[in-house]
Amino acid sequence: MPPPLLRDPATVLPSLGAPAPHPHLLRALHAHLLVSARLASPSHLAAFAASLASASHLAYARLVLPRRPATLLAHNALLRALARGPRPGLSFAAFRHLPLPPDHYSLTFLVRAAATLAASAAAGRPVPGQVNARLLAVSAHGAAVRRGHAADPHVQSGVVSMYAALGDVADARAAFAEIACPDVVCVTAMVGALAAGGDVDAARELFDGMPLRDHVAWNAMIAGYVHVGRSREALRLFDQMQRAGAAIGEATLVSVLTACAQIGALDRGKWVHWYMRSRGMRMSVTLGTALVDMYSKCGAVVTAMEVFESMGERNVYTWTSAVSGLAMNGMGLECLELFKRMESAGIQPNGVTFVAVLRGCSMAGLVDEGQACFDSMKGKHGVDPWLEHYGCMVDLYGRAGRLDDAINFINDMPVEPHEGVWGALLNASRIHNNVELGKHALDKLLAIESQNDAAHVLLSNIYAESQNWKGVSRVRGVMKAKGVKKVPGWSAIEVDGKVHEFFVGGRSHPRHKEIEMMLAEMGRRLRLQGYAANTKEVLFDIEEEEKEGAISLHSEKLALAFGLIALPEGVEIRIVKNLRVCKDCHDYTKLISKVFNREIIMRDRNRFHHFKDGTCSCKDYW
DNA sequence: ATAGGGTTAG
């Protein structure tokens, strides 16, 4: 009786991500295959070759394969295993040494290998073997053309997404244009390529023109909207997808959850969670991670942690989401604790994880702990600090008022400081009203990036907070002269599952009349409490919103007024803003929470503010 | 007897 492993060639195939079979097992397997004469069967040989190729047993595969009559089946199995393995670049070596002419299967595997390498390179991950992803992509495409398989639909769709993974929309377009009669898969690949390149409108046009859309096509389009931050459109498309009766699967829900996270659509996010449970969907790592992210970005950090704890399998993304969620919600100590748990669990943190922990420490004023984390990066975890991490450290010292430490840290940096480092110093100067240091940081910042909008706005706010109105108008003049563009700010609020978006000074909401009346009422009641706008027409929103005269209002005030009208008493008001909240709006919201006796949860670009009884969870430290 | 497009953290 052979071991169960040998009954079917398929069972010998390595599953993705599985550890490499132990050499002893491979030798035993080899012996069995030889003795039972199964190695003469091409399918068994193919399965065995794939098993050998699954990791570091490539040499063994090279030893076994040439001793048998060459079959493309076995060699394709090798290519397939290599393309899906940890070092896809090895497919190219195997391809070059093929003893037979490759077929359309071989080319499909080669293209997939190139696409995987391209994706790694685009993500900034080191490519094993130090290969040039673009060179390999072009050579894979070229091989397909030379071998006469460039017209195979499987190869074509792969080539389109391969160029998309490289970030080369023009080449993806060119490859797509060559397809005489693109099928639904090829068109979907192109929709994804256009969306990844940022041109979602072109993607949408292509999508709308599709004679037939399957669920993957819908997913590609929804993900495209999410990718460029047009989450409301993503959610609208998801509604249409359901009405169209397309199959809703994991990939769809992950994109929908990402959209909910972006705009703080907690009710919709909860609905997805409910939907998963009602359909008995498995909580995969990806789906669970998306849920943790959604709940924490919607301010429901307790639920986020419940989901996190309930997950059977967690990877570095899951842990990082949770660490980042705690940081964002101002729970610096808990964030640090979870990070330590991650270390004990043997999950290797990466650069993104460290950005999250350092930000958590920074927001909670945990200077020594943050310093210890930073010091452990390289030695203990083998993670080389990025410029972002240096920026986090300057932020950590600077926020805590240790401006000298921040400056010394910058002077001791082994690399040239980038705009983020100077930006952090500039922000620290603002918090601690150090105009001189702020000017210095700004000079450095503008020398690197003269069009930096946030820098100008920050300097203006430093002047404003120290009542230097001349300085403020000078900065504004400079901005106008240079044509520095400001990102428009928005605030979103969800009411009955519908997300309402407000822009600065906006009047386009259907209930704008009521909002105006509510704003007047809010102002009247605040004045009774002694509130006076601490800055008249001069204070910018911390980043880019501009206040133009007394009638213009920051978007969060509009959203807040609408929340007071549309949400019943006792229900907390949740607002999500794309920029940082300014001091005036922060003071205003604190008082509103007291005067109207409402809990207000506001997420800005960096963190959450939980307002209650006239105080904020950030302790005015942001 | 092997194959293509869509999904997670800053």
C-alpha cells in the first residue's frame, strides 16, 4: 500500500505557501516512484518535478528530469511551481533550459512569474536575485511573440496585467490594443490596468462598454474606485453589482470594506460583517484584516480588537492593522503592548509596522518607548529605517516639546533628511509656538519641495497662533504668487447607511437651509458659553482648506450641523475628515459636545478625536 | 493532464 501521498499526482503538488518538503521525504517519494514505475508516467513525473521545485530542491529536479524522456507536461509543472514560488525569477532560468519548444502554457507561466516580480518591485520589496523586473517583463512578452503564442488569450491577459503591475499603463494599453477580439478576462485586466494607473474614468468607460460583466469585472472596477479614494462611487457600484445579480465573494467584500474604512461608513461595514456571517463565509486572513481595519478606522476599536482576537490565522498585515488602529485611536500604551505581543508571537514586523508603533508612541507622548522601538529596528528585527521612520522620530521628540532632541536627531541622521523630517519639525514648532525654528524648518522644506502646500499652511498657522497677522498674509501672498495648489478638504458623515460628503463653504446639500439654521443656532448657544472664534478670517485649516471670510465654514462644521439635525439624540456623531482638524474647529467641537450633550467622534488625517462633555480624547495634543 | 483578469496594513 503506497503512502496516501502517492495515490494521485495532484496530492504530490505543493500547496501554495506550504513549507518545502523535507529532503528525506523527497528521497522516499523518489524511491517509491521509481520502484512502482510511476516515474515513467508523465503526470507523476510532472507532479514530482513541481514538488521538487517548490523550494530549494531545484537541483534535485534538474537531476531527475533529464533522466526521463522530456515531456512538456513535466517541464511546465516545473515552470508553474517556480512562478508561484518564493523566487519567481527562477522560472526564467528554467525557461531558457527547456529541452522542448515551449507552448502557450509555458508562456502563461513565464508571464505570471514576470508579473509577480513586477508587483514586488513596484511595492518596493527587494526582488530576490536582484533582477530588473522591467527587463524580465519585456523578455517574457518577447518570448511569447517569438514563440508564436502572443495571440493566446491566457498569455494576452497576463501580459496586460503584467505591464499594469509594472505601473506601465501605456505598455498595457499597447498590448491590449493588439488583441483582436478581447474576451471578458482581457478587458478586465485592462480595466484593472487603467484603474491602477489612476485613470478610473477611462476604466469605467471600458467597463460600461463591456457586453458581459462577470463578478471579477465588477470587482476590478470597485477596487479601482477604492484605489483612487473614490469610495462613495465604489459603494454605489457595489449596490449596482448586487442588483445585477453578480456573485459576491471575498474579493468584493474586501474592497467594499476598504471603501467603508476610507469614508468611515460604519453601518455599511457592519452590514458586510453581517453578510459574511449570514452566508457562512470563512473568515480568511484577508477578510479578517479588512474588517479589523474597517472597524478601527471607523472608531469602533473595541470591535476591531474583538475581530482580531477571534481570528484563527493572522499575518503581518493583520497585526499591523491592529497596531495601527490602536495608534490612530490614541491608545498608545495598548498599541505598544500589542506590538510586544506580535514580537512574542514570532511575527516579524516590517517597516509599515514600525511606522504604526512609532506613531502610536508619538501620539501618546511615549518618548522613551518610541526610542527603544526605533533602536530595535535594525538589530533585533533587521528592518532598515526608512525616511518615514526618521520623520516619526522627529515627530516623537518634537510633539513632546523636546525640540533640542529633535534637532540633534536630525543632525545625527546618516541620510539626508527629506521633506517629511522637516515637516515634522515644522509641525512641532507650531505646537510649541517656536516661530524661529518653524522658519528654519520651512526653509529646508521649501528648498527640497517649493510647491509643498502643507508647509505653507503650517507656517501660516504658526504665525496665526502667535497673532502675527502680517506673517500670515505674507505667506498667503507667496502661495498665490507661486500658484501653490491646496487639496480640497472634505468631511463625511453617515446617516442611515448613506454617506454625506461636505466641502469647505459647501451649500449644495439638499438640506442646506436647515444646516444653515442649525449653524446659526450652534453659534448662538456657543456665544452664550463664551466661545469666540479664536481666529477671524486668517486661520487656515491645519493643512489645505482656506477660510475665505466669515461665511465660509470648514467642512467638519457643516457635517457636524447636519449630524445634529439628522441623527436622533443620544446617538453619537461620527465624522471623517481627509485633512487634519484645525484648532478652531477642535475648540468649537469640544464646546458643541458639551452644549448639545452629544458624543462626537471625529477622525482626521492622523487620528481620532473623541469629544465628550467639552473635552477631547487627544487632550488637545495632536 | 497544466493556464488568464479582481482582494488586506503606512
